[in-house]
Amino acid sequence: MDAQKKNIKKWVIPAFILLCLAQLVLPIKMVADREAVVLKGKAFRFKVAPLDPNDPFRGKYITLRYEADSVKVKNVNEWVRNSKIYALLDTDLQGYAFVRGISASRPDDQLDYVEAFVTVMNLEDKNTLHITYPFNRFYMEETKAMKAEKMFLESLRSPRSNVFAEIYVRDGKAVINDVVINGQSVRDISINLK
């Protein structure tokens, strides 16, 4: 019996240490992956439109719908709804992102692209395919979110407002860095509003 207890104790402590290390490594890797996209990725400015729900588990956020949410294709029937695609990105003369094409397979590393999903296939226009990006929620601190939401919605109603999301892209992954309203970060604007 004593030999069996010693053998169990011999494995319990190393197993416990490995479990603790695994619980530390996973969150650190998630943060490091996000930061790698921001530090080494390319920034794109996506024009946005409003929505603003609340997630009870993750807090207040602004749902972002982008103007660059469609692409011309030869025939929408060649694509499957909800399938993963790769949206090839480019920048227009005003500096805003647009989708210049899509691919069913991962493009080479020379191109800027993000993973996206086929959402709507326009039955009237057989050449326009609508897509949804996985980066459509900008989370904010609870105390600032209401002020930011008010400013965000007011800005989108004005035709002269310039509202965009700054998205960093690297190897198909994307991270929302900021939402900018008329040249100011929504974080800074929400602090200054009363």
C-alpha cells in the first residue's frame, strides 16, 4: 500500500504543475496571437454602419456593419451560403478597404486577405455576393459605452461624418483596433462627452 501511495504522489505533483502551466499558456497565447496581428499586420479602414446590442457575458459592444460587405463574382450560384471564404482586400483612393475578390482557398502570403463567410446571394443580381466578417463587435468599458453609442449613432446619421473601424490584418486573421469618428477614437470621444 505504501509503495502504491508513494507512486501516486510521485505523479500527482508533476501532473498538477502541468495543469497549472496549461492554464497559463492558453490565455497568454491568445493575447500574443492578437498582439502579433496588431504589431505585424497591415491596417485597413472599414467604413461602418450602426447596430448596438449587449452581450451579457462579454459586456457592451458596438456591432459594426461594413460598407465593404459585397463583391462582384461571375455567378453567385457557384458559392455556398455560410461557407468560409477568403476576402482579398485592397484600399481605395480615399484610404478605405474594399474587397477586390474572393477565394475558396487560402491565398498566398503576398496578398492581404481575411477569413469571411458567404451570407446573402442576391437572386436579382447574379453577380453580387454578400459576405460577413468575423470581426464585427467592438467591445467597450461599460461606463463609456452609452456615451460612445450616442455619439456613434449621431455621427452615422450625418452625411458629412467620417466613421470607420481600424482593422489590422495578418495571414487571414483580423483584429479591430479602434473605431474612429471624425478623426477621433471612440474611446476618447466617450470620455469627453457628458
